[in-house]
Amino acid sequence: MFTRKSFLGQISALGIALENEKAKSLPIRREVKIVNEQGLHARPAAEFVRAANVFRSEIWIMKGEKRFSAKSIIEVLTANLNCGNTAVIEAEGPDSESAIACLAKVILEFKDEDRKYGWNRCNCLEEDF
């Protein structure tokens, strides 16, 4: 049976452990370039958000000075990521490294999907290929 004093001691120990975990977690960032002609429109944005929601980390898309939640379809669409734009994906949390790797890969796969279905590639990136 817990006494009030021992119960409060456990709460503060838990709080310290959580603070230590947060202190260890540094944000990880990766710059990505949007490579499909339509940009990150509704369908790819929805796929991106689904992929982001698999992870426990907090994930953001940064475009210029603005920051958008990668787990919200409204915010991803509001970021208005068009062909040739660059953005930074930032993640902070226990699985941030795998989140960044996965989401960067998802963005690159949109380019391959465009080719597979015969959609035009982004002309602004012609020199990159």
C-alpha cells in the first residue's frame, strides 16, 4: 500500500525520468526537394501524413520561416510545396532518425510514381538527373 509520501516520490521520479528522456532527444533535420510536377498536392500529401503518423516522434515540415505539422493534412497542404521547392523535415523523439529517413524516401518515391503512370517530371529539376 502506498503512503502519500511514497506515492509523491514516485511521481517526481517519473517526472525526472521523462525530463531526462526529453533532454536526450535532439531534433534531426533533413532537407528535401519536391521533384514531381504537381508538387505535394492532395494525394501525395495524404500519403506523407499517413507515413508521418506511424511514428511517435513529433515531426514538422519547415518551409522558409514557417513550420507545419507533418501529421496534419491541412498543415501539409498549407505548406504549399510545389515542384522545385525545398523544405526541411524535422523530427524529435524516440524514432526520429527512422522517421526522417522514411519521409524523405516517401517524397522521392512520388517522382517514381509520376514516371510509372506517365505523368510529367518536374522540368525545373532537369539538371539534377
